[in-house]
Amino acid sequence: MTEGRNPISEQDRARIAAAIHAAEQKTAGDIVCVLMRSSSSYSYAPLLWASFVALVSPWLLVFATQLSVMRILAAQILIFFFVGLLLMWTPLRMALIPRAVKRTRAHRAGMEQFFARGITQTKNRMGVMIFVSLAEHYAHVVADDGIAARVDHAVWRETVDALTAQIAQGRIADGFVAAIERCGAVMAQIAPPDGTAHALPDRIYVL
């Protein structure tokens, strides 16, 4: 996914909003969707890797060439800038970030969104967030206290699998709609409609 490009269209947003509205008609709970292009800029990575390569390169040049010390130092500076600029290209930068680091950043971003979107303020804590971070290939369903303890984790895992299967094929909106429908069906059994209005807007947040 190219940085700055909108990952979903206005039509997709409308489809997702309609799916949320339809699912919430069958439950007192609220569903929130969040789509992030990336959970972090990882701006430190180009500098870190460029520094490492620049520190190692003089030793290789000493053993492999007859260059003078001044030329080796000049080459070291050029290597630092070249590697740093090269790693500013997002796909390459992301490929060099350890998977554990990406998952940690994405999980943290998801939890921040869970609280930022007011899900914990819903009536009886019956909110659910469907979260996706594209750059990290990360998806998570986070249920608030009123639902989490009453649903087996395997149910959310299956929901995430349905979501990511569609996203892997480039159908982001289809993935969200499938996940919304699954979450709505689970929530309808636990928290049927009670006549009160839903507190959160029917929309997907794209960041």
C-alpha cells in the first residue's frame, strides 16, 4: 500500500458504515472499525541500518581494496547517506523491521485506538473494535469487559481469519463487512437490543 494513498474508497466506507448499522440493529452493543495504514513510521530504522552498514563497510574496504584512509572515510560517508536514502522506501524499510517489533507497535496502536474512540464509555461496556494495521499485516478484534469474558477467544480468532483472508486478496471492505457481521451475530446473543440509542457513530476510522 502506497503511503498517502487512501486504502479504501468512499463507497467502501459507506458499505462498512451500513454493515455496522445493520449489525447494531440486533444488539445493544457498539461496533467500531479502525484502519491504519501503518502503526508507526519506523523513522529510526533508516538511520539505524545506515549507521550499521557504514560502520562495517570500512573493514571490508580495508581488506578488499588498497584505498587510502581518506578515501575509505569518504566512502563510509557516501555509504551512510546512500543506505539511509534507500531505506526511506517504505517496502524495504518495513521488510527490515523484525516481525515482533511490528506486532508490538500494531498492538499498542490498536489499544490506543480502543480507548481513543470511546469504546470503554459505551453502556454496560458492550463495545467491540475491529482493528487493522496494513503495513504490519496485523488485525485484532478487541472486546470490552461486558463482552470479552463471555466469548471464547477462538471466536475472535475466526473473525480475524475471515477478515485477513479478504484483505490478503485486496478486498479490504469485504473483510471488514465479514468481520462486522460475525461480531454482530455474537453480540446479538450476548447483548440483545434494549431500546437505547447507540453511543458511537457508524463509521470506519481511516488513519
